[in-house]
Amino acid sequence: MSEASELEKEIHSLFPNYKNKELHKCNLALSKRAITLDAGNLSRLLLEQLQMKENFKLRCNAEVNSINYSRSTGLVNSVSILGKIGQEIKADAIVFCTGAHTARALKSTLGIYAPITPIKSYTFEVGTETQHSPTHLIFHNSALTASFVEPGMWRMSTFGDIAGLSLDFDNRRVRTAKNVACVSIDTNEGLMAQNMKAVLRACSPDDMPVVGALKSNPNIYVNSGHGGRNCALSIGSSKLVSELLSDGKLKSCDEPQLVQQSIAPLRFQM
């Protein structure tokens, strides 16, 4: 039996009630997983753990005015807070975990050009009566992904618009997103799309994260460019940053030198 036939058989066995019997023709991958990460819950639980540590302090409602560093060595020594005259936070190192705002933040504070582009996509939820399955569906032709987030609910994501940092809805995109769900998944379920949201994803030109120190500022690090896999990659990338901070090299990878070269800001002359 060919791979296409096996895929068709598996998809139809998982979703026997779907009227779109050509579901397999659009599908690029059927991926099983043990867990679906909820970014909101993940962030909340991480914060709870961090707040238990004595050496952790969270500062809110503060905007960085400038990053202060040596012009000869490039080493950072402090961060100045906007509107707080004389208030500086001493720093041994800085990590830019600024997502879609990374390019703007690096340009405004350090004058560094970073080819990390904010890409706007739409996510929405679709109720379903089909049996829950820990499954991802990826539709190459329509740029749609679908994941079971809980029994009775698909979460879908589609499109990739270069729209700056705007989260405004494009009504044509919203209509098309619902139509894509109808065609790709199930007509009746697609019409019930709800909780439509616009989100920004930080994407690099080679679709790889940008993790590591800047060439001109050896104790300023970037952890960004995770694209649509930000929730899945963020924990691992943070682990890599911590290794670079403490040891100057990666330790938890099978091929650390190759991995470091593949994700380093230096590949974009940053």
C-alpha cells in the first residue's frame, strides 16, 4: 500500500463522519503528539515558578529607553528605563525575548538590523462532534493547520501576512479563513468558527530560531524568530540561552557546534 493510501485510510478512520472525503488530498502531515501546549497556561505556570526564586524580580509597566554598553568592547553594563531619570538597572547580560517586536527593539536601542519579520496570522476555534484524537493536520495547499486542543474543539491557524505590528482584522481574510475550514475540514463545522484572533509571529528568513549572542555585543543575547512554533520551541531555546550564558557553548545537543551555527544571529551578520 502506498503512503498516500495509508494516509487516506488513517484519516478516514479518525474522521469517519466528515463529509469532505478528499481530506487526505490536502493534508501534508498527520502528526500524533502527547500534549498540546496552551501558551497562556504555560506562561502563567512558568511565572509562578519564577516568583518562588529569590533572585527573580518582575518589572511591569516599564519601557527601555537605552541599553548602556562600552563603545570599545560592546559589553553591556546597564539598562535605562524610560521616564525614570537616573534609574538604571545594572546588567551582566541582556536577553532580547521580544518576539515580533525584536527587529524594532534592536534597531531603536542598538542600531542593529535584524531580519526578523512580524507575520500576522489568524487563529480560531471550530467545534466538532468527531472523536477526540491527539492529532495535528497540516494543509499545504491552503496554508492551514488544525490541532485538537480539547475534546470537541479544533484550533486552526491560517495565513501569513506581512502587516507590520498591526493586529487589525482584515475582513476578507476572516471570511476566507472560515471558507478554508469549510473546504478542508467540514462544511457545517467550518461555518461555526469562533474566537477569531489575529496573532503576530516572529519569523526569520530561513525559518530557524535566532538564538545567541550579538557579534558586536558579546553579552547581549537574542532569543526570537520561532515563527509558528514559538510555544513548542521557547522552552528549549531558553535552555540553550542559559547554556550560552553560563558556559559559552551548548551542552544539551547531540551536535552542539552545528546547532549553534544554525541558530546563531551571526548567520545574519547580527
